[in-house]
Amino acid sequence: MVGSAVVLLAHRYRRALGATVAVLLAALAALALVPHDSAARADVRMSVRLDPGTSPVPSGDHVTYNGFIQCSIPGDCQSVTVTFTPPPGASGKGVVSQPYPPGVTGVTANDDGSVTVTYSSIASGQSSQLTVSWPTEDYWTPPGDQRATMSATATNGDGTPSTDDAVVEVSAEPNPAVRKEGPSRARPGETITYKVTATNDPRNANRPRGNLALENAALSDVLPEGVDLVDATPGGYTYDPATRTISWPVDTEPDRPGNQLAQVKTYPYGVVHEIRVKVRDSVADGTTLTDTATLSGDPFGPGTEEITRSDKADTVVGTGGGEVSGTLDKSVDTPLAADGQRVSYVLRFANTGTDPADARLTDALPDGFTAQTLSLSTPSGGAYSGDWTVQVTRRDGSTETVTPSGQTIDLSRLGDLVSVRVDVPGLAAGTSLVAQIGGRADATELPGGSGDVDNCARLGLTGAAGTADEESCTSFHIEPEVSQPELAKSTDPTPVGPGGSHTWTVTLRNDRYRTGSSPLRPRFVDLVPRQLAYDKGSWTLADGQPDYCPAADRFTETVSAGPDGRTRVELTAEAGAEIPADDSSCTYAFRTTVEPGAASGTYGGSPDSADYAGNRAGLYDAERPINTRRTDTHDIDGDGDTTENVAEATDDFAIAESSALFVTKEVKGDKDDAFKGSAEVPGKEDEVGRSTISGTVEYRTVLGNMGNTDLTNVVAYDLLPAPGTYGVTSGRYEDDVTSQWRPTLTGPIDAGGAPVTITYSEEPDPCRPEMDNTPDKSAPFQCEGEPDPSFVPADEVSDWSRIRSIRFDFDGHVFSAGERYTLRWLMQVPDRAADGEPFEGGERTWNKIAIAGDRRQPDGSTRGLLATEAPWVVDEVHPAPSPSPSDSPSPSPSPSDSPSPSPSPSDSPSPSPSPSDSPSPSPSDSPSPSPSPSDSPSPSPSDSPSPSPSPSPSDSPSPSPSPSDSPSPSPSPSPSDSPSPSPSPSDSPSPSDSPSPSDSPSPSDSPSPSPSEPTEPPSPSPSPSESTPSLPDTGSGGAWLASGIAAALLAAGALLAAIARRRREVRDHL
């Protein structure tokens, strides 16, 4: 507080103390410049917090963290650098959600995964939020904690980074499965085949997330007693005859070391093994042979234990005399085909009896279908090793039998066929086969060129015990033209904040399987969720697309209202703008903007559900039917037809959290026409309130939520102006800007419509644990987490002039996005300074307010936000001018021109606050909105000339002292140029002397500010832990530094004591 005392005395004894101040400051500066040790600690005036975003999240999603930086360094936190270190499971570079907060000048995603964010500055009293996320890889991110760290420094900080870390939990688990297939019947001496399929597929095919690979994966099969191994495929297996176990290593990831099993995304969509065994002749009738297959492996990641999955197949051995039975299932690969499009029939048949049987599969080919190929295979796609023949019948009645040399026969060279027959002699019991007949749709064979094509096939089985017969039918429809569209749609899963953009990538594909279908004239329809706004005109063709892709300007854009608050965006290609068949694709992109106030989180769910919250889109053909095997259940195009075909695609999107407590403070003296912001804000040094002696000063604060996340438990504290008051939050607690007088409340504050409870305390530094941003909750006002019990409601206040602090408690009220409240109150200006001396003009007093609260998590829980302190506001006394002595450096105004009005404060300090009354500051702007004139009526005296820097002569009456916390002496103005103030117990040591009458101020000796030329706000005086107000604390230097400071303080005290003694001598002499 040495700097505070010097500044206060210097204001009154400028010339006398000029040399003293210079010597003292030089001494302190010299001490500060001497190197000393600094304990590593966070810069308390720039707090950071890193919180997890959504947790847990499945592997394959982004892990997201919310970083908060709260600045309490006067003059703003300059050139801030924030570094985010990635969690160990990050699979790519980090991304900071857009839009960036105000002040951000650069974001760099480094190759090591870290992210560096730079700010030009962060405003004092404001907080800034950054949302950073990293991708994780599905199947390859172990479950558990993913810890990221955050550090921040400012060039005008104390040099030590403020740090924090946070954990997002990743959930992942494998989903292994094994399926064993074998014949249900077998005869002694017969060779049978077992099939084993191993998979590790996603649990949710619509949103493959949260899956985990298996390491050290292996597949084993224990053969039953009574069989001998013939062979197995694929190779690379080992066989242990003693345990009858055949084993394979399983590796779906050849580019990774070791053996892993992840998802197999291509046919046959799993790891398939076949084992052939021969049943021994000695096996008795009725024996059940049980074959067991087992898949084993360790879940990917450290410290896991092996898991296994098993399945078995039973085969009953018999010598005959059983039953003959079979199954047949016929299907077609497309329900709708264009003329000339490729079509395939698939016929699955099996001998389900107990004995071998001769199988005969007959298919009468229908009009509308021209057969071209026929193939026979095992269910896994392998070649059938037994004998088989094909007989064809032509339209002229002739037949031909073909013995194939491979799996496939070319039927097109055999003429105009009307039927085919497949004969498989001695088909073993329990054996299944697949026949496939491929050809083309032929609309010329149908009346009118379109219609249904119906077809049936028959299976006959002949065995020792009898015969069996099965039939199966299917159909498809032919149209002259049919396209086969597919739609893919995606956006970056990085969360985007309100005002930021998602870019959606859309791929329109036609005829993936090259069936020779019709071209596609695309009509794309998107149901944009209500949290997003479509950016009109943003539809663009991606770079590097084939020449056949229609340009973006060949699409007509239509935007209309959709269901459930969504926006329906329809983009239709003009006639002739088509995507050809034969697996042709074109990629486009469009943008959406996150709406203000949109709640944070990931929007998704089950795409099949009507309440799916993600983005849903559909692709149609603008002029022809389409074949997609999916109906428009959700009526994406809004035409009311939910039975038409559609190519549908969905994707989730994420909105970044923006949790922003908002507080501003403004001041208006009775000489002002409008409220003023903070003179602490760089470039706003003239934002100073002006009040008359015994007049009024009015304060206005805005409290609210400027983010997109609901806030609750909001509380604010205002420490009313007075000499020696502290900052409200831990970051500014020791910052001291000298207040030279104390205004007083005259009555309760009108809450109006605000849902707030206002209480009052006589304590100048009350317990306020909500304002403690220290990591270990060690602020002097923490008070074990309990608010000060001295706060009482208005009806329990007996003397309003004794109130020193105010608490605004919104309790459980939930602040929605953008909700804020304005509160105003009037205070009485005293008739003299806190030290009891008459005002000279230019004396200032500073007011402080801060806000804290919790943000509501999606699960209903809450998490505290950093307390935020508004820049301090200052009001300055402008007394009525009076005549000055002849040696005054300024002309003395005549007494008649300098009335001294004393307006009385109003009992109702402000209109009822409501969200609409508040200013709408941008985080990057000065929190000093200019209200309309109606906001600021207050009694104002007429403008008076600038007061002389010299004190008033003795014939100018002194105003009566107002109540204060320290005794106010009786005014005894002296005719000399240097009045004799009585000391304030809290502001300065007791003087023992007074300066000589000749020590009058000169124009260069810090003249008092005039109403027309507001001075810059006083710099914060050095606190015990600070060297200068503009330089941060550099730490404690040890005993020698303490001794040096103590010596400087003693020297200052001696000088001040000498000045006080001289004053008393002059007074006694007079």
C-alpha cells in the first residue's frame, strides 16, 4: 500500500513530495530489477481451466475439451499464447472449433498433435473459451482416460504458465464372434466339410463407433473323435493330432505388426476357413460328431486379458434308412431393373436328409429375362469339388448337356434358351450349394415395354429312402429407364460453435455394380436440422471431379420449411445434367451455420428413428424411377409418398460448447449525460464518471449468459467504493487502485423483474468463495466455502450508509443462451474525502463487481465456471470552483459562476431490469455501451469552469463532512496554499509536521483533472507481491529482498513524518 499512500499525499502536497516520490520509486524500481529466485506457480491474474467436453465418448469419435482463460491483469492480458497437448489416443492433428473467440490471431495444429493458439489480447474482466478436439480411431483407441493439458502465458504476466488438465473417458470393446457350420448328417467313410467364420463387426452398423480390435488373434478348431483331417483352407495352419486341434493365426491388418482382428469390410465380410474331414468307417450309427471352433485374442491396449468366443456344429452319423429332404430359396438381386440392365437370380439349395441324394435343380426362364451365365459354388463362394452337369432347353425344343470345366458356364453361346437344369449326383447329406443365373432384363418381351417378371425354380432330390421336391419363386419389375443411385454424406466431427460453419460433403453415385442401368438426373434433398442454417448458394462441385459431373450452377436451389423445425433444401439438376451409369460418382459440398444459442453436444441417434437428431438427406432421380431397396419412410422430399424409393444418407454433427458468464459495470455521475465504461480498458481512459460534491453517482451492471450452454447458480458480488478495498476475485484481490472517497447507499436496490435475491453486508472484504479461482481454493476470502453470514436482506438493514458490499444471488434460476439482466443503483457522494479534508477536485473512487456460476452438463450435472471480474469503473469529484490566490497557475473563476448543487439521490435507483434493457456488447468490444438518454436522467448542475489546481482560500466555506469509516476532523482551512488535512487511519501514517506555506503546486506538478480534460485512471499501486502495476509479480526473492523493501518503507515513513511535523509547525505558527 506504499504506492497508495504516496499517490494520495502527492495529490495534496505535490511540490513538497515531488523529490520524495522520485527517490522512493527509484529505490523500489532498483530493488525490483535485481535478479531473484521465483517459485514456479501459475499467474493468479490469468486463470485457466480445462474441462472435458462430452465424456465418455466411443472410440472413433473426437475427444473434446473446453479451455477457459480468465483475465484479471489490468490493461488486459497481452499477447497470450495457449498450448494444448494432445491425449495419448489422438490419431490426428487437433482442431480448435470455429468461430474463434475475439482476440485470436492464429491457430496452429502442430505435427506432434499439439495446438497453439495466440491472442492479441484478452480483455481484463472477461473470459475466453476455446474448444479443442482430436480424432480417435475406431478399433485402435484403447478404452480409458484420455488426458489433455493446457497452458497459457501472457507477455505482461509473471512469466510462469497457468496450467490445467482434463480427462475424457473413451469407451471401446471388441465384438468378436465365431460361427461354425457343418452337415447335419453323415455316413461312415464320407468326407464332409466344416466352415468356420470369425468376425469383429461393429455393434451398430449405422454408427460404427466404440469398437476395439483383438491382438494376438487366433482361430482354432477341435475335431471330433471319429474323423480324420483331410485338408483345410487357407493354408498356414498347424495341426496337433494329439489334441485333434487345427489352428490359424488371424490377421486382418497386414500393415500392423502382430496378428489383429478388426472389421472385415469386403466380401465375405469375415475370416472364413474350411476344414475337410473323413468320417471313419468304424463310427457307429447314431453317433453325434461335435466340432468346436474357438476365436481368441487380447483386446487392443495395455493390461488386457484374453477373451474367447466359441461355436459348435453337430453331425449325426448313420448308415442309411433315414429320410430324404431338402431346401430351396430363390431370389433376384434387384426388384426394379431398366431395359437391358444386368439381373441375377440366386438359388440356394441343400440336402437336409440323412442320406446322400441326387439333386436336380430346374429353372424355367421367363419372358423379360435373357440368361447369359450359370455358376455353381459353395456358400462361401468356393468351387464345388463334386461332379455336376447342366442341361439347357432352347426355344425350338432342342436340348444340350454341358459338363463344366470350372465354376461358370457361358449360356449366351448356347442359343435362345427357355430353361436350364443343374444335376448334382450324390449330393452328401447336409451339403448346401449356390447356383447363380445371370442375364439381362429384356423389356421387348413384355407388353408395353414394362411389367413384372415372375419366375419359379424346382429342386428334386432322389435317395435310397425316397424322394423330395421343393419350389421357390421370385419376381422383379422392368421399366424402360431406371437409375440406381447411392448417397454418401459426411461432415467433420469437430464441434463447431454458434456462428461457425459445418461443411457437408455429398457424393452422388450411380450404378455401383456396373449393371448397365440408366443415367441419373440427381435431385438432392437435405433436411437441415433446426440448430443449423443453410448457407444459400453454397452448393459447389468439389475439385477434381470427372468431366461428366454437372456443374453446381446447373442445379436449381429451393429452400422451404421442413418437419420439426428443419429446413428442406432441394437441389435439382436441369434436364440433360446427368451422372452416367457404370459406377459413376460426383462429389459436391454445401455449408450450414450454427444458429445463435444452439445447445452444445453431438446430434445423432438411430437413423431409422423418426426423432433422429442428425442431418438426414435423400437422393432421387428427377425424371425416372430408381432402384435402391429403400423406401422413403421419412418422406424426405415432402411429397407425401412414403412408398417411393430413395437413396438415404445421414450423418451426426457436433456443436461446440460456449459457456460465457457475462458482466459489465458502468458509472454515471450527476454531471454526466450517459453511462461511462471502464477507464481501465486501453483507449478508454477518458471513461470517467463526474459527480459534484454531495451529489450522486449511479452504477449500472449487466449480468447474464452470452454462451450457448445453460447456466445456473449464478452469483455476483459488488464491493462498494472505498479506500483500501480489494479486488473481488482471487486474480485481482491484491490489485490496488487508490480510492479517495466513499459514496454511500441510500436505500435498497430495485431488482425489478430479475429473478435475483439481493443482500447487503457491512463487511468491506466479505467471504465470497464463489470468486476464488485458485486451484487449491486458497484465497483469503474462501472461508471454507461458505458465503459471509453478514449478508442480510434489505428489511434487516438499519443504516444504509454502513453497507460496504452487495451480493446478487440468482440461486437455481437457469440462464438460457443470451439471457441477461440489468441492475442499477444510486449512491450519495460525500462532502469531503475519506481523510476528512475538503475535496479539491479530481479525487476518484473505484467500483468493482464480479460474477460466477455453473454450467449445466447434458446429463443434468453442473460444473463451475471461472469467476469473471468486470473492468473497474471510476467516478471523479468535480466541485464547484472558487476564487484562487493570485499565484494560482489557472485563472480563478468568479464565485457567482460556481454554484455547488447537492442533488439528492432517488429512492428508486433504476427502472426494473430486464434482458431488453441491457446493452449487447460483443466480447471484443469495450463493455461501455452508450444508452439512450432515457437511461440516464440524473440531476446535473450546470457546467462550471475548471477548478484551479490550488486549494480554495479560507473565505470559501468548507462542505460538511459525511459519515465515513474513520473519524472526520473538523475542517480548518488555512489561507496558505497547502491545506492541512487530518490523516485517515487507513490511508496514511500519522503526520507530525506540515510543509511550509511556500510549497504551492506548479502547473507541472500533477494538476488536478478538470471536467473537460479527464485524466488517465490511476495505475494500480504495487501490492505486496507486485513490483509495479504494469509488470507482473516475479515471485519472492528471499530475506535480502524483504530487508530492502523494509528499508525503503522506513525511509518513506521518515520522509512523510518530516512533512507532517512541518505542517504542524506552520499551523501552530499561524
